[in-house]
Amino acid sequence: MHEITVQGQTGSSKIMVGERLDNLAAYLPAGRTIIITDENVRRLYGDRFPNAEVITIGCGEQHKTLESLAGIYDRLIQAEADRTAFIVGIGGGIVGDVTGFAASTYMRGVRFGFVATSLLAQVDATVGGKNGVNFKGYKNMVGVFNQPDFVIIDIGLLKTLPDEEIACGLAEIVKHACIADPDYFDFIEQHCEPIAELDEGTMLHLVHRSVAIKAGVVNQDEREAGERRKLNFGHTLGHAFEKTLGISHGAAVSAGMVMAAELSVDQKRLTVQAATRIRRLLARLNLPTHLEFDREAVFNALKKDKKRVRTDIHFILLERLGKAVVATIGIDALGQWLMGR
């Protein structure tokens, strides 16, 4: 097991890569625990949960809403949960986001932790203290920064994930390599076959390296004032694709990274060869590298992105594999570039 610490303003978070769901009880504080999970995870792993009350939400992005939060608050009030309660989210990124937000706001905040069951949750969604929900289709528009006490990352749980869910996590893994570690990028290129087979040793290495990269960034910049913005590589366009096309997060971010690399080339920051390597690696991992989309609809979604500041937007570009930069681009200039693709 690898242990990594995220140090935030709200406290420290212990990330345990390679720990098991079966050992969750050992990390729970004395007193009352309430579990939040989704229907699929409860069906697959409910018999391995510790003895605790369970709140079950629906599966899918459509449940990452203020309405879902209201339902959780109702259940917590009915259960007479007080400020000493400890809440654990067992599930993927949606369960993590909803649980973290619910715990951070119920009675002005109770302690919480996660067991990450999806690859996306393991390498990204439950690490770093971002908790939130979508609003009127816009990603993570309402939320808070707050660190969980712990995150258990059980690599063995990946075996039950559908291919699309694995792809969502792989897109984030490639992102981490692109922005922070060229050797990691090389490793992914050299291990596409064992990745496709979900070889446990290979996946443990990927998750550990990605968590280490993200934790290092968050420890420098928890609230996304500078360095943490680099974690948005591929996400500015990706979130717009996700909203307008209704595709998965992984597919959207993959195509978003390809286009961000192309913009980096157009701005004479990145070589064509590096952009080609990114595109080829994503294709080898069965991620999309090109999408047909309504440019006007995508541009309208871009204008509502959280990274927009008046007439500009913080857009993440690459100078080389392993080095990202935060560029300030005029929203109209970005729109002109997009329309010309």
C-alpha cells in the first residue's frame, strides 16, 4: 500500500492507494457512521460494507444535482444525524462529489471519507478536496473545497467496471502525464496491453503516480489560484463537449486534450510530434481523438465555464510533454479559433 497526504486549509487527507474496502472499518472514528453509495455499488459490494446506515442514490450524472442533495439532507434529518456523525461515500466520482458536498454543508459540516470504486474517482475525483454538483447542465457549478479525512483506493474494485468507466479514468491518467511527467507518459505508451487487461500491478503504478501528481499540485494550490489550474488540461473544451453532446467525461476530456494540444501547436508552444504522440496514445487506449460537434453550442458552453474571467478564459496549453502552462486567452479569440477548426 502507498500512502500519500494532501494538506489543505480544512485539514489533511490521507490517500491510501492499494488499501481494501474490506478494511474500511479500521479507519472509521468511534461513533455513528452513515454510508452514501449508489445502486450499482451497493448491489456489487454492499455485503462488504461495515455495519452502518446506508443512503443510496441513483447512478449517472443526472443524479449529481441539488435535488439529490436535498434527498440526502432529508434522510440525514430523518435519521437524526448530528455533528458527531461520520459520512463515508463508497462509489465513483459522482458519489464522491455529492457525498463531499453533503457532508461539508450538513449542519455546517461533518467529517467524511471516501472509498473510491471507479478509476476516475481513484485518480482524480476523490483526491484534492473539490466537492460539488452540476446546475442546469453546467459541470460542478455549485460546490466547496473541503478535504476528506481519508480516501481508500481499492485497485481490486476496477475489475467490475464497464469499459466506458475505465476510459474515463484513463483520460485523466494521460492528462497527468501530459502536464507533469514525460517519463510517466513513456510508461503508459509502453504498457497499453497490460492496461487493457487491467493488470493489477500496472494499474497500481498508474493510480499511485497519478495521485502523487495531483496531490503535489493540490498541496501547492488547493483552491485553484494558479498551479492547480493546470489540472484542467483538456477540460475547458471537454466540459463543453460533455454538456452539448451528452458523452462521457473520459471521451469529452480525451477530445478536449487533442484540441488543446492542437491549439498549443498553433500558438507555437508545442511540437507537432508531441501533439501526434498524445493523439496516438489516446487512440491506443480506445479514447476518441475527434468529435463532430456544433461549434456555436460548444462556444456558448465555453462562455459559461468557471475558468472565465470577464472577457478572458484561463486555458491550459502544453509547452512540451510534461510541462503545462496557464494561458490567458480572450474568449472571442478562442471562439474564432474554434469556429475555424
